[in-house]
Amino acid sequence: MAMLDGRTAVVTGGAQGIGLAIARTLIDNGARVVIGDIDQAAVDKAVVELGGADAARGATCDVRRAADIEALLDLAQSDGAALDVMVNNAGITRDATMRRMSEDEFDAVIEVNLKGVWLGTRAAAARMREAGRGSIVNISSLSGKVGMAGQTNYSAAKAGVVGLTKAAAKELAHLGVRVNAVQPGLIRTPMTEAMPQKAWDQKMSEIPMGRPGEPHEVAGVVAFLACDWSSYLTGTVHEVTGGRFM
Ligand code: NAD
């Protein structure tokens, strides 16, 4: 029997990159998965890639909108299933030094990466507390631990995700709902492939393991946090970084 057999999971930003790998790993371990993403064409493509309607379903969802998140969770529970796992993964970057960063760029990143995670955590928690069980996994970033130049917006949002995760974990622990966070380092995805070569090389030089991470290596940690192998973990933060800034 697989660890997530019979479990229902939702992954935001699940149409590509780390979110898609998380969806795949959860499915490979027995879960039924619903992905939500702002990009509808990418959702349709991802659902096919994930094996179609038996394993995965998807819907357009903008994590900045509470109503979109509720609709996504309704879809996951449309067959009467409990919501077992919520992965708040959707994220964006708008990198610039503070001298150049506009207020719009600051707000955009906070809205998706921090408020979006809060909306997802709040909505999932409301349903999980009814069932008396559930696991919420929030995707932070190593930027939220150390702060990265050119990412005052992103580092603030990702550090905020850690505080949010710990506060929510304390509110929900006695209800059987666990909340944990993952901090990926440099992972090879469309987000990082857009990075200038110089920035990529600088980051690579900081990684003791001497290579970038692959999306499935983040997904494995998320699957661990989603399932009962981590049943006594809540409010924890897991660095998936190849040892960078340990
Ligand atoms: P990505 O850009 O490849 O994928 C992000 C997905 O989120 C896309 O499918 C995008 O359409 C979706 N999305 C964007 N805005 C959205 C919104 N408002 N509502 C719903 N979906 C939205 O990025 P990725 O590298 O796979 O990153 C996934 C998560 O991991 C993000 O939270 C990111 O900050 C975090 N992260 C990534 C890295 C890395 O090296 N790739 C490192 C640390 C943290």
C-alpha cells in the first residue's frame, strides 16, 4: 500500500516546475491530486501529463483570490472526499535592487507569495479541522532564510511564509492539522532558467553538493510532509539546498 493511498491533495501553481513535480510524486504515492494554476492552458497540458482524470484534475486558480481557492478545494472535495493535503506552492519573482524596484513589484510578490499562502492555509485549515486531520505544506525559499540582494520583496514574502507556517501550526496542532514549510535552494525550473547566466554561476558556486536541485527532489520532501511518516512534525522548516547556506 502506498503512503498516500486514498488521500486527496491540492497543489497550487501545479502546472509546471516544482508544483508539477509535487503533483506527480503525490500521485505516484497513491494520492488523487487537484492542481490549480493561473495559466489555464498549462493546467490542461499538465493534467494530461499527469495521467488524466483518474489521477489528476485541474482548474484555473489565482491564489490572490479567496474565491478561486475555495472553488479549487470544492473541486477536490466534489466526490465527498476529505481534504488531506494542501500544498501552497504558487510563486513569482520580480527581482530588482531596492533602488530600482517599484512599489508594484514589491506588492505583486507579497500578494502572490505571502498573501496567497495565507489564503490557501486559511481555506484548507477550515476544512481540515472539520475532519480532524490534514497536512498543509508551504513552499518558502532559502531567500527567506538568508535574504538575497535584488530580492527584498521575495525574501520578505518567503520569510513571512515561515512565520505564517509556525503561527498556523500552533493554532491548528490540537485539531490534528499539521503545517510545515520547505525552503528550496537553486532548483532547475522555468523560474530559474530565466535567470542571467552570471547569477546562475554565482549561486552554483555557493552549493556544497556542486549541482542544482531537481524539482522531484523538492517533491520528495513535500510527499514526506504530506504523509503519516511525518506524523509528529509540525511548524518545521526543511531546507532542500544541497547544503547551500546551511
Ligand atoms: P515556476 O515559475 O516554474 O512555476 C510557478 C507556477 O505558479 C507557474 O505554473 C505559474 O503559472 C503559477 N502561478 C504564478 N502566479 C500564480 C497565481 N497568482 N495563482 C496561481 N498560480 C500562479 O516556479 P517554480 O520554480 O516551480 O517555483 C515554485 C515555488 O517554489 C515558488 O513558490 C517559488 O518561489 C519556490 N522556489 C523555487 C525555487 C527555484 O529555484 N526554482 C527556489 C526556492 C523557492
